[in-house]
Amino acid sequence: MNEVSSRSESVDRIVNQWAKERVDLAHLLPTVELVGRLLGTAYKIDKLGKETLQPHGLRQTDFDLLACLRRNGKPYQLTPNDLLKDMYITTGGLTACSNRLIKKGLIERHIATEDKRSRVIKLTPQGLELVNQLAEERFTLAERIACHLTTDEQTSMLTLLRAWSDRLDEEQTTLAPPFD
């Protein structure tokens, strides 16, 4: 049995076990299954993405930072505040990530020319070369992953995920666990 089928069967098994053990919660099982399958799919995709970064000794946040600088165009530099707007990371996480990438020679940290109190983070030529290579690999990987869905399915999935994400953003404060 391969890992892909075993994870799918695992969700089936978990749902069936809960259906037997907590009949009173059976009406909630379709949503549990939906979230479980979404998390399982995200795990598989994340694992494939990490495999493209591992040979370069990078983490996902490292790639995110490099990609953020690259896609913003020349001169491939941003302030930490600008990076935080486009990355799912804390200020402490950004500092740790930046320090790792500076040690690898992929980015530099400079004092901003327009505000001497501020700093900018900039791609080095080595960082630009690597992020260009990785972007091609990651885009090809995304295509390989998405090819399992038809164009119509991809469009529907995008619409549904965007709507779901937007609604979760709107209701984030009301979704806190009741036992806080």
C-alpha cells in the first residue's frame, strides 16, 4: 500500500470509527471528513514542495522570503514591514529567516537610503539566481500537482477555496474554541 492511498484510507477509517463510537456526532462527520481530506491534501503538497527545497538547505519560509523579494522586481529589496505583509510569518520568524539567508549569502540587510532608521532586505546575485531556478521548479511542481484536476475542476476549486478562506478571515474571531 502506498502512502497516498493509505492516507486516504486513514480518513475513511477515522470517520467510520467516529460514526460507530459517537453516533450523536454523526451529523458533523461530513465536515470532519472535508477538513481532514483538505489537511491531508495540504500535507502531501507541502511535502512535495519541501522536497524541492531540501537539496538547497532551505525551508519553506526561506523560499517565501526569496520569492517575495524576486516577484516585487528590481532592485529586489523590501523593508521587513513590506515582507511581513506578504508572508505568513512573525517578526521574530522573519529575523531568524533573514539571518539564515544572510549566512548563506542569498540576501543582504542594508540601512534604507530614504530613512536611516529603517532597514531593507535585498537579494544578492546568488540569491537571485537560486530563486529564479527554484521558481521554475516550484511552478512545474504546481502544474504537476494540479494536472490531476481538469481545468473546470481547478477553476471550481479556486473559487471555493477563495470563498472559504475569505469567510474564515471574516469570522476568525468567532471561531475561537469555546473552552478558552
